Amino acid sequence: MTVERTRVAIVGAGPAGLLLSHLLAEAGIDSVVLDTRSRTDIESTIRAGILEQGTVELLDQIPGTRARTVGHRHDGIELRFAGEGHRIDFPGLVGRSVWLYPQHEVLTDLIAARLAAGQDLRFGATVTGVLETETELPRVTGVAADGTPFEFIADFVVGADGSRSVVRPTVTGSPSGGHFREYPFAWFGILCEAPPSADELIYSNSPEGFALISQRSETVQRMYFQCDPDTDVAAMSEAQLWDTLQARVPGTTLAEGPIFQRDVLRFRSFVAHELRRGRTALVGDAAHTVPPTGAKGMNLAIADVVLLARALEDWLGRGRTELIDAYADTALQRIWKAQHFSWWMTSMLHAAPGASEFDRQRQLGELRSVVESDAGRRYLAEAYTGWPLQTSPTAALG
Ligand code: PHB
């Protein structure tokens, strides 16, 4: 068994864990990042695609990150319903934009940047527990890639290890420990080889159910349609998948091409009851999950990390506890706003199983209230492009 000392033990080499190690290093605080997955797994798993403007501005400060150069700026989205498309013009409404830059590319950039800076990243390192978190020196135990048991003695432990977090029970007292909401539908996602079908993302509410036409590059596209959570990914032929997608975006002829990946994404909203206990805290999906409709997941993780990095810098660097004591309450304000936005976009755009004609007409009334109102479109644009990042309970980074 190896026993090592670090200042901050970060569990999880996702966007949250990697960004946190960067911000801590800038403040002169050493950390180790532990992840059970291999580097190749992390860099090749297809996840979300949309970065808020604040996220891109933060990534811009890290050498070698390519969100702005390789990613694509999107100045709007289209909401489509009742056979009409309505553009939400982000710069016109709120002076901000979003960038389409897939999460695995963000991870590739961050891993390269952290390794170039000499960061201690351990892949294939499976954390099994966090001990003595209420003491001055919590410990993280696990098994390294070569099978050797390890222990890290740290000043602080961060659970950035996703929705099946191993660290979460230490903070909440139980594996689930939070507020939950399940949805009666999921998304069927495809990746295909085809040119883009539209300039911007289309969020379509159709009588058959929701569809999202997203993109990845000039030659690869990402699309989703609402399905039953128990759908078998292999059950439909390519022709059936295209028919389903086409029927849900009336008015657009999708450019079709070979489908080379399919997956079913279940929808759930989750917020942990507690985000910090003693010297352990949760960030990102370990602390909360949102349905993907609002494109908030990765951005929310980054907002947690900006707050926690500042709080740890103040506490471990200067002995001041105000920010760490305020971390959970401050982070939760944004988390619940993002929970609301994600739930709202989801409920406004999807066909709920068993919905009555009243429900359907009310939903169209809601969509019309948003697109025909300057205030409605502005709220959507504000939330989608991202509220200002905060570094403390009162200071917002415009
Ligand atoms: C994606 O491209 O994967 C994507 C885009 C927007 C969303 C969700 C997913 O709201």
C-alpha cells in the first residue's frame, strides 16, 4: 500500500475536476486528480456539446484550449412548434452567445494542459472511500491502475466523480441523499455522417414528441428524439430512425447519412441534500444532474468549480473560512435556477405520455407566450447563454 500527501484530492477527471486542479494550481495549491477510467475512455466518451459564454471565457485563459478556435459560435437557437420556427437571437437579446464544442474535446484540451503543467493525474485509479472527513486530514483510499492499494492524505477532498459518485455518501450520509425527479421519457441520440441540416440548433415540439437537431462538425451531426426510457437502442433500423426524426421537424428536410452511434439518455433531475461536510465537497454531476434540454450540465459543473476554487484558495491559502462556509448555499442558488430552466425547457418541449388535448394546447400557449414576448425570449436567452459566474456570495463576474 502506498501512502501519499496532497493538499487537495480531487476524485474525477471530468471537466469539473480538471478545471479545479488548474484553478488551484494558479493559486499555488497542489492537488492530485484520480479517475477510475483510462485517458482514452475519458477523451472518447460522447457527452454534451454546448458551452456558455462564461465557460468559454474561462477556458480561453488555459493555454492550448480550443473552444473558441475549433468550436463554433452560435448566436441563436430555433424553437419550432405548430409548424413554425421562431429564432431566439442571443446577441440581440442579451449580448451573449454560446459555443458548440463537444465535452470530450474540452476534456482532451484540459488533460493536455494539465499534463503540460506537471499536474499529477492518475488514470485507472479507483477510489473506494473517503475517511475522516471531519478531521484536519481526511484520507482517500483506493486501488491504482496496477492493482496496488493507495491512500492519499489531504487537506480537502472534492467529489467531482459524476452522477454515480463514490464521494457523495461521505457528504450526504447515503448514496442517493438528495432531491430527485424522474421523467417519463428519454432521448434517443444518434451520431451520423452527414452535413448540417440547419445553421443553428432546432428544438422542435411536434405532436409525435420532441426532437433536437444539433451538430458536431461539417461532416458529423448529433440528433435526438424523445423516446420511452425502456427503448432498445438496437430495435429500430436506420430508415426507421430517419423517418422518426424527419416526422418531428416538419418544415426541414434532414440531410441523412450513415448512423454510427446510438444511445438512450434517461432524464432525471437531482440535487444532493448537502454539498459539503467538513473537509469534503461535491461539484458537478456528483452534486446535481439536470435533463439535457437546457444544455446546462457541464456549464453548471464549471460554475460550482469557480466558487469552490476561490473558497479553497481563501481557506487553505489564507485561513479564511467565510467562502467555504458559504459554498453550498451560494452554489445552490445557481443550481436551482438551472434546475428550473432545464425542467421548464423539458416540460415545455416534450409530449408527456397521456397528455390530454388541454395539456397539449396549454403547452402551445406557453411556447407562444415565450416567443411572442420580448421578456420571454430574453429570459430564455439569458438562461441558455448563462448567468454571470460568481466567485463569492456577492461578487458576480459579468
Ligand atoms: C448536443 O449537441 O449534444 C446537445 C445540444 C443541446 C442540448 C443538449 C445536447 O440542449
